[in-house]
Amino acid sequence: MATLNALIRDMKNTFDNVQYLAQVGFIEIKKAKEGREKATPIVNYDKILLEIPV
């Protein structure tokens, strides 16, 4: 049962992370209605360059 609970929690974490990335503009979520609603994350870039001054 612990494995099932970990899997459910991982799915919840993934969902929350995708929602946050969409909220801050890193990804878009394309929704399609085909029977059950589906959502596909869309990325419009090849890489992210992160610079942190020290």
C-alpha cells in the first residue's frame, strides 16, 4: 500500500509543478476535449539559460 500512496503523491506533485510552471509562463497547457479532457504541456523553447550573479 505504501507504493500506491507514493505513486499518488508523485502524480499530485507533478500536477502541482506543471500548474506552477504554466502560472509563471514557462509552459503553456493545451487542453483538448476527446472523451475525457486531456491537457498537454507545451514548451516553446529549446533551452533555458540561467545566470546567477555571485
